[in-house]
Amino acid sequence: MLKHRGFPGRLSGTDFQFTIRRANPRGVTPLKARERHRDRKPADRTADAAFLSALWTHFGDAPFARGNLDAGRLSWLLGREVVFVEDDPDPASYDTLLRIDAVAARRGFPDLFDDDTTARAPDLS
């Protein structure tokens, strides 16, 4: 399992996890797109925004391996802001390649992007 060095492990001051420490010995948790409803808690929306901001800062629009990124947190963005690179991906592999769909990311989280190339950290207050 690839470990993304320098990637934040969690949302500061919370228990919202962004990465995992080690591979699951019982098998890889598969990625699956989760529906985001309008009535989600503000803390959950903040965690999504912070995670997407960290992804953009770390990878930009380049493809990246799933590695030690948390499956639950990725699943909230999967199919919209984060998409599979391969045509026939294995959602239960740490080597699966993903990328950020910049157009969908700007549409879903317009407050994160100052201009065409930079994502800023969400306001946590």
C-alpha cells in the first residue's frame, strides 16, 4: 500500500480521518460512490471540503493511487469530484488510480477555488 507522505491524516481538531495507517488485514474496503444529501451536517460538509482541498493541494489534476487514503472519505467524493482513471477499475485495490475532475470540483465546492489553479483551505469557523 502506497503511503502518501505529507498528506494530512485527519481534519485538524476533529475525528474525521483522511488516511489510514496500515492495510486492512481482512481485505481492502471497496470504494463506492455515496449519495450526498442536502441535509448533511455542516461538519460533514466541512470535512468533504477540507479533504478535497488536501487532494487538490497534494495531487492537482494528476492521476494518483488510492494508497492509504481513507475509503469512507473518498467515497463521499467518488463519481463526482473524484473519478476513476481506468475504464474497468478495481474498487477494492490500494493501487486503483483516481484523479480529481476539476470542473466538477469547482462546481461542487466553488468556495475552495480562488482562481483556475489554486485550492484554499475551507473556513472552519
